[in-house]
Amino acid sequence: MNTNKDSLSDPVELDESRDGERRFLFHLSNDHRILRTGREVIAACQLDISVEVWVEELNDLLLSVQKWATGQAARIAACYAVLSGGKVCLFVVPQSRTFDFDLADELATLSRTLFQQYNVGPIELGQIPAHEQDRFIHPGDARLIYGLENGAHEAVDAQP
């Protein structure tokens, strides 16, 4: 490894189109390790906060949404989070088979609250029908934050 002063002062380029899905491992001075995708690093930089703070904010946001959804259990079957193009997309699956207009109003209020409380960038909330989830979310990209999938629910964790 070349460690001369000139090479250390040269910037390391991270290109979103090339490195967005690439994983980066950060070694912190306190011996902690943080693993993030290029998109997550870029999103944190755009917000002008550290990746670690952004991930904490995101985890707090997801826990808040999970708590909110738990209080709406009679109306909500599941809730998924997807990081897409620098924004956090939250997809809520209603218990009903038809669009829930009252739930849509509550999602609009929740969206405003989340945007005011959390520094994670743009946040989108939407209601999606259970029978058409695959039109809106890709299972490999979505993170279940509320509801049951395959009979079990893991704790919320925004880390990849």
C-alpha cells in the first residue's frame, strides 16, 4: 500500500452510477466498523451529516414508524421501507382490500411529522394494495418494518 503524503491527499472518487450499490467499509478510530453502500454515503453527504448520524436518524425514523403502525394494527397489515434515489420511501399495506382514504390522510400527517423530526432527506409515504406489492417494491430492496412476513418479524435495523 502506497502511503506517501501526495497519494493520501488525493481525493477518493465515489460515483453514484458506478458505486451506488458498492459496499464501503469504514474503520473508525474507536475500532468500530461501519458498512454502507455508495448510495447511503452519498445521501449522508447531501444532507451534510456523517453517515453514522444519518443511519441513527434513519433507524430512529423506522422505529417511530413501526410504533405508529403498531398503534394502527387494525388498519395496517404491513409497512416496508425502501431507500430509493436518495429518498426514504415508506409503503403501507392496509388491512382492507380497497384504498383506505382515512389512512391516506393519516399518512399525509405522518409524512409531515417525520420530515420535521428526522434529517434523512426526502421521505415519501404511500399506500399499496397487498395483492400488488410486487409492483411497488422489490423484496431484495425492501425492509419490513411492521407486520408479519413468513410468520416472524425481526427488530428494525437500517444497516445493510
